[in-house]
Amino acid sequence: MRHQHPALSFSLELPAGAAVPSDLPTLITLAPVRTGGRVPTVTVSSEGLPEDVAAEEWIESALARQRATLESTLIDRHPLAGVPAGGVRTLSSIVRGSAVGVLDQWWHGEPDRGWTMTASCDALDYAQLVEPFEKIADSFEWH
């Protein structure tokens, strides 16, 4: 199923069982991996970039804000191929009490816009969700 956002001009291919709430078209939920586990989600966000801000600067600033706000720990980071203005994939962990979550993120910089696709789940479920997350990210198109 291809999901086309009505206002933000992006689309994604979604796996079977994924759902998009009508009141939150930037949120995609996937089927839980195990009973009692948190529902895995994928969100897409976008923000305009000022003319004097390069995509790499925006990515670094956004990552710094995220680490400070969520108290996340960066686990891995590597550049994305095929993103002309710049792109990065990051993997971070977030600890809240006894719960450990994972943020797998794709940061796409365009000349005038920054896109972030964030996949999140319980750390225990990540190994089973990394492939569906990657397929969704690989299908991402902005128009």
C-alpha cells in the first residue's frame, strides 16, 4: 500500500498491517512484534531550511536538539547514498525507567527543506523490525 501525505508532498510504501490514523497522516503504526510490546511507529517530519543553512548544518543542529530533549544516546551513524544535498542515517537509544527504546532515523537534506523519517520501537523488537523500517525508508519519495 502506498501512502501519499495529503499536504506535505511525500509518499511511502507501507507493509501489510500498517495503519495511518486519519487525524495524524504523518504517523504510521506497525503491528506489534510481541504481546505487551509497544506499538512500533514511523513518523515523517519536514521543516523549511533558510537559504543560509546547508543540509549538513540542519542535520547536526537537529541531532543536537534531539539528544538534549530526549536524552538519547547515539549508537551508529552513516551517510546516505543518493541524497544530493546530504543525508544521514542514525540509530539511537532512549531509556525511560526500565523501558529501552530505539530510534532509527533517516535525515534527508534538500536545498530548501529537511526531511526526517523516524522509526521507533522497543529495543527488544528492533532486530525483527529493522528490515520493514528499511523498506519503508527506501520507498520514501518527496514531490
